Amino acid sequence: MRRNNSCRRRKRTEKKTIPLPYLPHELIIQILLRLPVKSLIRFKCVCKSWFSLISDNHFANSHFEITASTHTRRILLTNVFPDFEPISIDFEPSIHDDIASPDLHYLFPDSYFGLQIKGSCRGFILLHAHSNFYLLNPATEFQTEIPFSPFGSEEDGDEYEEDEKFYGFGYDHSTDDYLLVLISFNPIHFEFFSLRANTWKQIEYAHLPFNPIVGRTKPGLHFNDGIHWLAYHHDLRKGVIVVFDLVERKLFYMDLPYNSYWCCNLWVFGEFLSFSTMNFRNNTVMIWTMKEYKVNSSWTKTHVVSVDGTPNESFSPLCCTKNGDIIGIDQETGLVRYNDKGQLLEHRPYSSEFEAVVYTESLLSLPGESEQA
């Protein structure tokens, strides 16, 4: 009996000394780099070392690059009136799948009323109100204010005359810098703010042969190292796509695939720059994609979507899902979703005078800034 008891005690002792499973630190990093942003933000609470790792700028950049093909994209819906709560929608499963967005009332208490979306890039959203500019990362709730321009372009004239201005926000990969771009046309004034240099700079243009299209001015579309706007070219007497090259710091233009610039839109369809226009004669939306960037002859008509089933018979594409569904705005009263055959799948009413922007979830912070915990 004594021998048996001794053996049992020895076995219990041996079990206690079995080492716990161990993962090398390098392997933990590689696993974390492949997780969604939402999970990583929760995992900051696991321990101090994980908090430090996930908050590191190098980790955030590596995560953004490694997950490029699986980025989580969302739609942020806001309203110019403060009694409407902004929402963030994971549109891949459904346009009804939403979560509470950052409390813009809390982040921008003095400027929320009239807050407008002016651009989106790498997880950051450019917001504008009362001559002030703000940058927001909805995933991390990081926010910062852009310093006033010493050139005073936002103070010249009526700040509500948006049809006379181009706004945009983009990323220059060659210098790892973010640029806020502002072009005024009456009078002509071109300036941009560099986040890395933390300063405003001017670009001199005595004459610009194009103007924003009245009633169709939208935030610049960031795509392929450029910010893109629809405009009317005076000399050519037609609509064009005006592009600000973020690397070369200069403007150029590209032709449209269809000679129409009313009820039209620029967006990104899959990996391509896309143009859409509404045909009210037969209630259809025609969609083209530029198969080779900067090559006008590569424009290809890919879809003709009937909007007869849309509540307001008006549709402006905003983005597409990974399986090819097209999501857009229904006459600025809500969101709609079509499949690649043009069949209406979902309709989500929101409110009048709302604004929508597509953004990519990221852990990124801005040059010279630290992410807020």
C-alpha cells in the first residue's frame, strides 16, 4: 500500500511539472498580423506586451500590407443634423449589418452640426465644418484637427459655396505622407496640407481650363496615387476626370467613356476605376471600368443596371462586395444593393441629407502622431 501511495504521489508531481504550451514571440506576431482590426483592438487588453505591440506603428503598417486582400471595408453614414446617430455598416453580409460608430458628437462637440465628409484614405476620413478640417479613424477612434491655413482660402467668400471647390485626401507612398488637397475656382487658389511636414503649401496656377460641375461636386476619390474629381473642361466642352497626382504634385485629366457628366459618379469597382451614369429614358445605370489606368481606350462597359425596382428610381453606385454585388445610394434617402445581374436585393432607408463614405478598417496612425488608446 505504501508503494502504491508513493507511486500516486509521484505521478501527481510529474503532472504538475509538465510545461505549458509555448508559442515563440515571432509566431505570435505573425498570427496577430493576420487578424481583423476589430479583434486586435480587443486583444490590446490581453496584456501590456500585446498592447504595446498592437499600438506600434510598424505593426500597424505591416498589418495593413499583409491583409490588403482581406481588408474589412465599411460604409460610414452621417447626417448634417446632430440628432441622427452615425452608423458604420459591414456591407459584405448585408447593408443592414451595422454597429455603433464613433460618437461624433463627443469627438467634435463644437463642429458636429454641418460636419461634411470630404475624403477617405487608408482608414482615415476627412471631415470639414465651419472652416475646420478633421481626420478620423473610425476603427481606433483616433481623431485630430488640421491647423488653419495661413493662406486663408477657406475664409475667402461663402464657405457654403461648395460647388466652387474641390476637396480631397490621399496618401503619397513615396514619402509616406498624407495630403489634404483644396482647390478653389473663384478665384483660383490651389493648396495642400502635408501631414508629415505639418504645413500648408501653395501651387501656383494662373489658369485652370475646367470647373466643378454645378450640383455634382463630391469629395475627391483616392485611387492609384491620385485624387479624382469629375469636372467640365471649358476648352474641350465636355466632362473629364481631373486628377491630382500625389507623388508628382501636379494635375492632369482623363477622358470619360461616355459623353455625359450629369447624374454620374466615380467609384472603385473591384480593382478598377469606375464611372457610372444614369439614363432616365429607360431608368438604367450604365457602368464602365478603366481596365488599364490612364489608358482612355481601356474603358469597358461592364453593367447596365435597371433601377425600375428601386423605391425612388435613382441609383448612384458607391462600392461593390467581394462577390460582385453593387451597393449604392438611392436618391440620397438610403442604401440599395444589386447583384451583378441588376436585380435589387436590399433596400435600407436612412434619412434625407445623409452622407456616405467607404473606408477601410486600419490600425494606422498619422505621421508624427501617436494612436490614442
